[in-house]
Amino acid sequence: MNGDKPYKVMIVDDDKFLLNMYSIKFTNNKFDVTLAGDGQAAVTKLREGYEPDVILLDVVMPVMDGIEALNIIRKEGLAKRAAIMMLSNQGQPSDIEKAKAYNVDGYIVKATSIPSEIITEALNLLERTKSRREGAVSETPAVASVPTPETPNAV
């Protein structure tokens, strides 16, 4: 929790089953959840002024993919205080490097992670990027975690 207020998370994925499952899991862990079915819908909500604490962004989606959405979010300075984590089944090094090029804060491969691990990683990411949410917006992203045997999907 963010003091007395719950953290705000935006989950962006075109898979309605996953959106529903993650929405329930994050809500049960005291997050305020906003959903978007593709990158364009997420960018639109952010342009309208929505300020989440963390954004979980799928890579492969119709209309606008996650990498393009991440690029726009960074270029336009949307959600400056939000930590952004890619949550995708695209786990090749080249996919991760594309996301890193746009200063992503974290990257998790969905197929090898259970929801509780994703919530834990989101909380860890929020802790690592705390100063950004408290107003000290940095041009340099927080250092993301490096994969280890204990956290093979973290970046």
C-alpha cells in the first residue's frame, strides 16, 4: 500500500481471461486496478490524465503493441511517475532489448510466472522506483533486477 492509499496499477493485455485473473489478484492484494485491452486504449487513458503507480504492459496486442505504447508513453512523458513492467510471453533476448531501449523498468515472461510472483515483482518494482512516484522524476529509469536462479524472469 501507498501510505493509506492503495497502489494504482494499469494492466494492459488483449487476453480477457488474463485481464480478469490479474484484476482479481491485484484487487485482492489491495491495488486499485485499471484495465486496457490494447496499447492504444492505455495511451488514451494516460493522455486523459490517468496516473498509475505501475503499468503492466503486454507486448503482442492488436491495434497497438506494447513496445509502441511504451515508446509513446516515454516520448510524450505520460505517467512519468509510473514504473513500467513488460508482462509478455515474448521472452527472447531481442524482445527484452527492444523494451530496454525505451527504458522499461522490468520484464516478466508470463508463461513462467504465477500471479503471486507477478504481484511480488510489481511490489519490488514499486519499491525500486519509489523516488519517482514521490515527485523526484528521473530521466534515468530505476535499475531493473538482473535474472538470477531465484528470479529467472526478472530483468
